[in-house]
Amino acid sequence: MFKLAGIIFGGVLMFLTGCATTRDNSEPPPPNWSATNSISVVRTNVTWQPIPSVIKTNPPTTHTNLLPAKIVKPPPIYTFTSLNRWAAEQKLSAPILLTKSPLTTYSVSSKRGVLVLAIGSREATWNGVTFHLGFAPEFIDAQIFVHGLDLRKNFEPLLTDAPMDFSGTNRVIVIDPGHGGINAGTVCLFDHRTEKEFTIDWARRLAPLLASNGWTVFLTRTNDTDVSLSNRVAFAEAHHADLFVSLHFNSAAPDKKQSGLETYCLTPQGMPSTLTRGNPDPWSQWFPNNGFDTENFQLAMRLHRAVLRASGEEDRGVRRARFMGVLHGNRHPSILIEGGFLSNHNEADKIESGEFRQRLAEAIATALK
């Protein structure tokens, strides 16, 4: 896999090293955790307690308007644009040639950081963290050309757009522990413990940390219950979520070699997905969550960077997918994190450790301060 971070961000590798922790199969859940599936909310300086209620009678009274309520479907973009011309229009310095081998690589910078891209590769980095483009940059008439969708959906959110603002009060976040009930998810390499166990534990650890930072927190499930993807989306909508974060762990079984951290957001209209898993990938399709393409990508990059540093896992990058139904209908920034491979020996060993899952939770909470 082509890696760009080492070109100008060698120091970032120091964050990517880590050691496997000892497995802890018997660790109990945090205290005061409900065994029921009632809706639970965490508030600052309040002990975690379940609140038995139904969605219709327990919505937050107010919430922070982090984003515009109106979703506008933009016209599709089909053309490549000169990166030099785009940079000049954005009042940025011209791209800088970094190396010609093994791929011709350039950087483009703003006051917010450095983006590194390579001719012919869909993989790029931002301040040393990997993300995936929709289209590989091309070299035409001695100039770099980048697809217009990548400029709008990837370059501008990082280089020129204002970052997301999490200040203010009454901020609502919905945490979605993946799988549950008969939908167990993937299976751990060691003892066949299932993904659903680890995602609910990760969510339980994360919720009080977010609450201590001023977030109002809801979980789409609080016990071993199968919740449909559409109901998870409806739950977030009913609770006026400002953010939606779905927690998962990965598998490449029977392949035991694949490893690393992946973070996903919905593929923008007109762009091919990074991952399809054999599903159709109609480029022209547009979902309500595409109205938040910029915020989705900014949130994904922010949390991916934080969890990457805390986990010491390989950086597989921020990616795009269109088949993940849990993201389609959300009318707020929404991402899905794959926190490591349960099919990989070293990562399965770490994931089974409560200490490791606590580090993942703390990383997300810190990133959302």
C-alpha cells in the first residue's frame, strides 16, 4: 500500500506504534449500567442512570444547531481541474513537488495543514493521516489535474472550509453500538466472542466521558438487542442528534493478515466508493446524509486521527461507502468507525482488553471536546 505520510510527516509514525495488551475476558461493565433496553441519557455531573421512557416522550428540549437544517442537493460534477489554478483561486501556494519515485508526489498547504497526493493514486494524506480520494489525480500538459468532486468534497473541507465547531450547550450525540441480538457481527479469532459484545462495551465506556464534556448522549441500544438499521437512524432523528457515530470492529476472515483502523462516511453523489463489498455502487444516487458531505468528512478525519493515535493500529484511512444503511437517512454528520480486525491475531488480542477499549473511548471523547 502506498504510504505518503513518511515523506513529510515521519514524526507521525511515533504515534502509530503500540503494544498489544493482555486479554481480559472477565472484565465487568462500568457500574450502574442498566440491563434493560430503555433509552439512556448522560448529562454533565450526573451519575449514569437509565431513564425509562419512549422516544416520543423523551426528546431533548433544545439542541445545538451545528449545521443548517435545510439540505440542498447540489448539481453533479464531472470534470478534472488544474490544481495550480484551483490553489490560486483559493489564495493558496502552488503545489510543491516532493518526489518522483516511486510515484510523483506533491503537497498543497494552507494555514490548517498539509495535504499530500500522488499522481495515479487514490490514496492521500492530511497532516500525515490517510484518506481516500474518489479519483486518482492525473498529470496533463505538465500540470496536476484533480477531479472537481475531490476538490469540493475532500480538499476544501481540509484546506479552506471552517472546521466544525463543537462549542456551545445542549449538544446531542447518538452513539450506535454495532450489531446486537441475533445479529452478532464478526467473531473474534481467539475464543469466538462476538463483535456485538465489544461494541456495546466501547459505547458504555464512551458515553460518560462525552457527558463529562457537556454532551447529551443517547445509545441506539443499551443491551443485547437487535435494532434495525432504519430504527437506529429514526432514533437519532427523534432525539435531534447533532452527531451520529456508529462503532464496529472489522474482519477479513479467513485472512488473518489484514489489520488497521478504518473510518467511513457516506460516498458523495457522483463519486465511486472506496468499499462496496460486492454491493451495487450507483454513482448518481443521492441520500439525505449527502447534504452533510463536508461535515461527515471533517468529523471522520477528526475522530480517525484521534483513535489512530490512541490505538497504535495501522492507518487504513478515512474511506467512503454507499452500502452502509445506517448512514443513509441521517440528517446530521454521521460516520462509522471500524476499530480494528478481530480476524487478526495482534488486534484481536488488543480488542479483547478492556484497557484498550477504554483508550478508544477516551480518544473519541477527547477529540469531541
